[in-house]
Amino acid sequence: MKISELRHLDEIKGNFGLGDGVYYRASAKTTESSPPPLLISSTLRALVEQQQYFFDMLWRKAIPAKKRIKEIEEGLKKEFIETVQDPRETLDLTPKLLSSSIEEIQLIISNKETYQLFENEIKLTSLLREQLREGNHIQVIIHGEENTEDCSPEDEFGNLYQLQR
């Protein structure tokens, strides 16, 4: 049996299978070494298409198995992407993320006012300066209509870009 590609996704329970876009089969999770007590099988087109969409979504979120095996063997932490929408949580999380950097920091800040908020609340420039001393490469992008001349990190980090509208 040849496996063309295998992927890994944490926290998946249960299983299902699709065959040629025509068949759908699923069973409840059971204890090891015991057959499933119930097998669901369907050729209903709407159900098969729905489950194909679900499978494709999981597939896109999964990582190649070789990458996950390497992470385990080398004791690496898993990469992740998370959208934080609460401004307070963003402010609280930023110093932790910056201090965990080992090579490079890239920040995109929506405008000068947001930069000033980060500066006032968590002393962003000081945090970046410390990471620069530790050897991290730092790039900051600030979107806005003004020149970068009055944005404080420019002189220190040399990689400040301001996008114009």
C-alpha cells in the first residue's frame, strides 16, 4: 500500500472516510482493539459533498506528518497562528511574544496612534531595544499618512517602514 501524503492535526476524535466523491463512511470512536459498534455509510450526494468540504478544511489546517515527527524528535514547539481580537489581551501578550523571540521580530502596526498606545502601555520601544541587543533582527511597519520622521523607533531599528495611503 502506497501512502501519497500523510498529515497531522491535534485534537481530532473519531474518523470518517470518503471514496471517489461518492461514498461516505464513519464510525464512533471505540476503545483500542475493538471493532466499531456502528458504521454509518451513505451515498447521499449532499452528505458526501458536505463531508468532503469538512475533510478539505481539516486537510488545510493539518501539517505534514514529517514536519510533526521532526518537531517531536527535536523537541521543538509547534508553530501556531492565532488571531487575538481583544486589545487588552494583545497588549498583555506582546511582551511575552517579544521576549520569546530568538532570531527575528516583524511587527505590523495599524497606525501611529496604535504605536503610541503600545509605547505608553508596555514601553514597546524599550522592549524592541532589548531584543535588538540580544541579536534579533527587527522590522516594524506602521501604516499611516504621516512621514516616519516623528516615529521614535526609526533611528534605533533602521527598518521602520510607513505605508502611505
